[in-house]
Amino acid sequence: MWFLWNAAEKDLRRHARDPVALTLWAGIPLLIGGLIAIVFGGLDRAPPTPHLLVANEDTGILGDLFARAFRMSDNQQFLRVEQVSRDAGRERINRGEASALLVIPAGFVSAVLKEEPTTLLLVTNPSQRIGPQIVEESLGIVADGAFYLHRVAGAELREIVRGPPGGRRTFSNEEITRLSVAINKIVGRLDKYLFPPVIRVETVVDEQQTGPKLSIVELFLPGILFMALVFIAEGLSADVWRERDQGTLRRAACTPAATVALLGGKLLAGAVVMFVCGLVALLAGMTYLGTPLGRLPLALTWSVCAGVIFLLLLLLIQLHASSQRAGGVLSNSILMPLLFVGGSFFPFEAMPEWMASIGRWTPNGWALGQLKDILFGRENAVALAIAFAVLLFLGAVLFVLSELRLRRAFMVK
């Protein structure tokens, strides 16, 4: 037991002399997670709602209808519209209280219907960027709609705006009929463009998905952590080559202490490094996402145990390689496909179903699924106990194979 702690302390001292590697191991998940949070952190939030002030100086029913055209239902409000006077709107824009001020001049709607030149005045808030652009794009759509409306029904609109001929107050029945038939023909001609085939949307509930909907950052967090643990395991596994070249393993083979203790010390030191890096990454991610910190101990325990298994697996690969370079190439050729398919580069929820079904059966994909269940409160006590038992069994098998290879072939080369 003394030699086990001595071997672990020796490896920890050597790792402490390489602060750059430790910083990179702890910083990679923070850097990648931070970038993902910056890029995707706002996608799950509601889009900004511009505050539009409207000064309607075009009195009448048509002007009021145009001013209300920017409103939508309360549940799907696109613009927050508020009626103000021109002067009051100017003062509020100067104070930065709204995104834009729209002034509808007198006679605007009549000029539009007659296709006469007219101008809308839009004053934007220079301290905002997205809101004023949304308002400008909305006005552009309205202008395009008025242009194309005149192209297809301009004559009828102008006739309606001019009013009944001959000084009459109302249209005759014949004129009403003629205008109605003309408009109906226009609508019929444009029917396939105005009323395309309806897209039927079916809502299918995924019975496997339980609990609240997860954000993009939450989906990426476990995969980033496992990617960092795998990279740490890869770096630690290559340490056996440095110790063999320095003669440490040869001297250890001459001592009465068994290679079991030497290998166990390496795993213990690796577990300490993974514990520190995993603690930093989980604390930062869970704090940012608001995940209950009561799940941290179990999530950290699972992550470290799974990381040690990956360390044993990669160590076994290094022990069977012909050189350190060959071991690095072989490890990367195995790890990269596993990370790609196993949910570290892309979450399973963003993969095609056939690829996700394969990825969940990879070693890291399976361990990643267990970590997600722990972090998001979906773990089952029995299933988790079985998962820990599987890790213990795999660890025992890999430890025996690695110890045999280390004692019989690798240390005596």
C-alpha cells in the first residue's frame, strides 16, 4: 500500500511540473463551452420585440387600419406598437425609450391607393441595432406588397378610391357587380400563388424524451466534459513511454514492489487529475445553466470513474504499440471516430437517428448517456448501480490485461 501511494505521489509531482498541460486539460472544456454559450446561448430565448412608436397624422378609417397593420396577436406579438404624437415620439426616441418612430403623414393611404408619390418618416434609435432593422424590413415588406398589389389590381383600386362617378354618393349595382367580378377574377388567377397547398404539420411526441426541453448548451455540456476526460486520458497514457525512456520502469521492476502497485499509482494519480479538471468544468457548466449543485457529487464520481476506464483502455493500447509515435497514431485513430459518433462533437439529439443509435452503444456514448441522466435528473438508482458495476468489471479486466503486458513485455524492453 505504501508503494501505491508513493507511485501516485511521484506521478502527481511530475504532472505538477507541467502546468501548461494541466491548464490546457482544465481550460479546454471551459473554452469550448464558453464559445458554445456565446454562439448558441440566445437561441432558446425569445427574440427581441422592437418597440415602435406610431404618429398617425392620416385621419380616417384607412389610416387607422394601416397604423394597426403592424400589430399581431398578444401571443405572437411581432412589434410592440404604441400610438403617440409626432413631438412626443421624438422626445421618447431621443431618450432611447423605443426602437423607432414611424410618422404616417396626412393623405398617405389615399396616395398609396392612387399610386401617387408619398413618403413615410421613420426615425430610428441609434443605440439599438436589431430592433430598428426589424422595423425597416417590415416597412420594406409593406412597400413591396403595395407595389405588387397595384400591378395586379391597380385599376380597380384607383376606381374605388376615386369614388362613384357623376357626383353620386354610392356606386350603382352594375358598377358594384363589375368591380366584384373583376376582383374575383384576379383572386382566381392568383389563387395558386396566394393560396398554395397547405402544409400539414403533425406533432409526434417522443416517448423516450422525458422531463423539460433541454437547451443547446445543456446538450453540449456532457459531451464537452467527456471529450476533455478522453484527452486527459490520452495524455496520461503516453506517460509510460517517458518513464520507460527515463529508466523508471526498469528500476521499478527490480524492486520487490509488484507492478500492480505501480500501475495502481498511475491510475490513482490520473483519477486525481480528472477529479480536479472535471470539478472545474462541472462547476462552471452547472452554475451557468442553473443545474442543482446537489447532482454534482454523483456526476463527478461517474465522470472520474469513466475517465479512469478510458485511461486503462488507452494505456493498454500504448503498451501494445511498437513505439510512442505508433501509440499516439493508434490512439488517435480510435478516439476520433469514437468522439465523433459518441456524442462529444455533436449531441445525439442533433444526429440522424441511425447514427445516434450507433453512438449510444459506443463506450463513451454509453457513459455519456449515463452522465446526462445524472445531470438532468433522469437517473434510475437500479440502472445506475448496474452501470457502476459494469465500469468496475471493465476496469478489472483492463487492469489485469495492462498489468500483464506491463510486467511481461513493456518494462523489460
